[in-house]
Amino acid sequence: MSFLIGQQMTGGYGAADILHDCTIGVDKGEIAVIVGPNGAGKSTAMKAVFGMLPLRHGQVLFDGEDVTLLKPEERVLKGMGFVPQTHNVFISLSVEENLEMGAFIRQDDIRDSIAQVYDLFPILKEKRKQPAGQLSGGQRQQVAVGRALMTHPKVLMLDEPTAGVSPIVMDELFDRILEIARLDVAILMVEQNAKQALEIADKGYVLVQGRNRFTDSGEALLANSEVRRAFLGG
Amino acid sequence: MIDVINAAALLGNFLVIPGLTYGSQLALGALGVTLVYSVLRFSNFAHGETMAFGAMLTILVTWGLQALGVSIQPLPTALLALPFGIIGTIAFTLLIDRSVYAYHRQRKASPVVFLIVSIGVMFVMGGLIRFIIGPNDQIFFDGARFIISARDFKRMTGLEEGLAIRMTQAVTILTAIVIVILLFWFLNHTRTGKSMRAYSDNENLALLSGINPQRVVMITWILVATLATIAGTLYGLDKSFKPFVYMQLLLPIFASAIVGGVGNPLGAIAGGYVIAFSELILTFAYKKVIQYLTPDGIEIESLMQILGTDYKIAVSFIILVIVLVVRPTGLFQGKTL
Ligand SMILES: Nc1ncnc2c1ncn2[C@@H]1O[C@H](COP(=O)(O)OP(=O)(O)O)[C@@H](O)[C@H]1O
Ligand SMILES: [Mg+2]
């Protein structure tokens, strides 16, 4: 049983189901990566795990507790953090205000947490007074991740954190994500750059049309010739 | 030289000070419209009536205080009554939200539905106001009329033209400055204010961050009711209180908000002064000013007025149309606080 697991999830946005009996999970200190073609339901699966989508079947367990019926903000309180694929920063708020809003549910002193985020992403400290909307794509993603880290989540869910950034920035972001995982945070992430992501993944899920197609360790998926041919471009 | 100073005093008396006063009233009104637009995401047509409602409550309390003999000479008693008017208007606004808007919010109704509902609220409030205080002019101003009267000014300076500053004008401008500073401080430096800006920027992410939308909505209405009551009372003190005038004020107020860029509070303030000064500059009779500035003996037949004062309300309408055609985003862009 994984630390966080969405089990046999079935559901969608309206009448039609997008997810069919889909299962994804991750353990502490582990990186789990979801890959698959566009429209496969990767983002939908993430939203389902975070409670932003009603499930018709299946359940979500977190730290041994059934959280299926909890609202997203209640899951934040339990120790889950989520960086959505799009619109994941407050563009008109400064970098620092974004971090403050990430910690909105906390009542204690948040200065240490802000300092930690600045240690992880030094560029954000330089730009802390700037509106997040004025930053480059890579810097914005750092703000987005930083915002989610402000509650010290036990599990961090990232939907395409490297979308639209240069390869150098991507490597840099992956390094930071590995660093976060080393703090015993479980990381569940969706990635377009499937090859690079599976290289740092402990566990990989290949989703197709809302269903689990392949589930294995990152290494094994990279070695699987069928996966390589169909999803990793040879 | 003395003629130039006389011309300046004349312009100051009839253009600059009235413009700053009227602009401050519009700016406070437009701020309320902009807050509703950027947080609740609809154009609130009931805002003019909310101003009238707040002013009405303040007037009723003012009369009560006057009857009790309470006064804060030389300041108008209405300032003392204002907090009561604000509290009553907040309560009424929250009641309307609970009983009317909350239902449509729950159903995630479109902004057009909200707009139409707000027109309904406008008519109901308008009726209620006329029912309580009647449709007529109400005078509730007391205290000293002038800080500097034209006669004093002339005696002090020896000029031919007087630059008068009425008490209501000074009170309006100063109150507007204080309120705007407080509002911006609240939005930019308090946790609650920042959470309002965050909600207005990105509702979904605000929910993910644990910001309670009900609380944000409530605080927005509290701010809107406060701004509306202050704007309505200041306008009533300066001109006079007449319910139907507030409905007419809706046009220049919306024009101010749109000229500045709807949803942007700085824009609302700038827009208020742009509209106020445009109205005054275009309808001012420049005859006397020109007489001061030209050599003696030149006869000027006309009033030297660009538009008759009857067209005052048309000015904001024309500016509104021009802005919507040429630069729909307004002076300052953005739909967020
Ligand atoms: N908000 C939404 N409402 C309705 N359908 C949606 C919504 N978001 C995504 N979909 C549909 O769900 C399917 C899966 O989308 P998504 O989960 O975003 O795919 P992926 O992230 O794998 O690219 C697509 O067919 C998409 O059109
Ligand atoms: Mg996606």
C-alpha cells in the first residue's frame, strides 16, 4: 500500500467518464511519473487524486486514511500540495506574496519556510518584489513549486512542471525536484519530457485514454521496447 | 500680471476645486464598482442606489443627532453619523448578498445573470429608499459653510476674484485621500487584503491555497458598502440628497471605472478625476478668464463655453464610448485588484 494512492478511479467532468479504473500512487521519498499522449487523462487523474473532480468509483488513500470525500483545501491541511498544469501562479501578486498565499492556511510564523524556498530557488529571492506574471516561464514554475512547498507537504503533486522551459532550465528543475524528494517528500508528477522524467523516476505510469497501460519502475519502462516505440519516440 | 492671478483664482474657484471634489466622489464610487467587478466578477448596477441607501441612513442618524443637540462644530454632524450609516449599509448589503446573490453564485451563474439581478436589486433599493425618506431633496448639512469664503479671500489678497473653499469640499477631498490610503494599505499589506487580490487574480489557485471564498465575498461587500456610504454621503453633503440623482450618477461612475480600466483600483481613481474634469472643462464658461488674459477693451459676446451645462451628463457618455472604441482596456489594464 502506497503512502498516497488513487485506486481504481473512474470519473470525469460531466456525464462521460475520462478516467477508467485508473490507479496511481507514490511512496515517501519516491518520485512517481505519469506519462502518456496528450488528452490521455493525466491532468484529470491528478485532479481526481486532489479532489478537484468527483469520482464515480474508486478511492483516494493518503497516509492510511481515506480522503476521497475531502475538499482540496482539506487535503492541503492534511499535507498534500498541488501545482496545476496551467494558471499555477498569482500573476498580479509579487513572488513573495505568492509564497505567502501558499502558506495561507498556516497560522504560525512562515519566514523560515520562505527562506527555505529562497534557498532552493535563489533567483526568486532576487525577484521577490516582482509580480509573478513578469517572470520567465522557468522562474514562474519555480514560484509555482515554491508556493506549493509553503505548507511543507508530505506529498507534492506536479502537473508538467517543465512545460515550455528550455532544456537547461528543465535539468535544473529536475535537480530541484530530486532535492525535494530527498527531504522524504513523495513526488507525483506528470511529464511531457517522458524520457528524462523516467530517468529520475522510481515508478512510472503510462496512461492511455484514461486507463493504466503500463506500470513499472522508471528503469523497466525505459527498457521496455513497446513503451519506447509508442511513447518515447524510439 | 495681476490679471493672470485673477484668472487663476477664477479657474481655481470654479474649475479646480469643484473638479477635485466631484472627482473624489466619483473615484470613491468607481472604487466600489471596481471591487465588485474584480472579486465578484459582475457589473453592479445597484451601486448608485447603495450610495443613496448609505447616505439616507447617515441622514436619518444625522437628524437624530441634531435633535439631541449633538454637534461637532465647525464640522458637519453627518461625519459623526457616518459610521452608523456605514454599519447599517454593510448589514443591508450582506443581507442582499445572502438572500439574492448567494443563490446565483452557488449555481455558478454567468456575469450577465448577475448584472440583470443587480438591476433588479437597484429597483428594489430605489423603491425602498423613496418609501423611507421620500423622493424629495433633503438638506442635512450643518456646521461652518466655508473654510475660506470668497470675501475673505479677496480681502486677504486684494484680488478681484475670490477663491472660496467650502467646508464640504475640503471634507470630501480629505476624506477621499484618507479612504484611498487605507484601502490600498489594506489590499497590499494585510493578509486578508492579499487573499482578496489572490482570489481576484486566480480563483482556482486561491481555493487550492485554502483561501475561503465566502470570507472573501463577505469582506468585499463590507468594503463596497463602506465606500458607497462615504461616497454617497459626501456627494449629498456637497450638492444635496435627492434619491434620483444617485441613479443618474451611475453613468459617470461606470465611465470612471471603465476609463481607468475596470477592475483596477488605481484606474478607478484616475478615471474619477478624468471624468470630473472633462465635464467641468467642457462646460465651463471661459468668458471672464479670457477677458482677464486679453488686453482691455476687447468685447467678448459669447460665454466662450464649449458645451452647455445641460450636456454635462453627455460628456461622460461620450468619453465612455470613445474609450470603449479606442482603448477598451482603459488607461490601466487588468481585471484584478
Ligand atoms: N475542464 C474540463 N472539462 C471537460 N473536459 C475536460 C476538461 N479538462 C480536460 N477535459 C477532457 O478530458 C480529457 C483528458 O484531458 P487531460 O486530463 O487534460 O489530458 P492530459 O493532461 O493527459 O493531456 C480530454 O479529452 C479533455 O478534452
Ligand atoms: Mg495535462
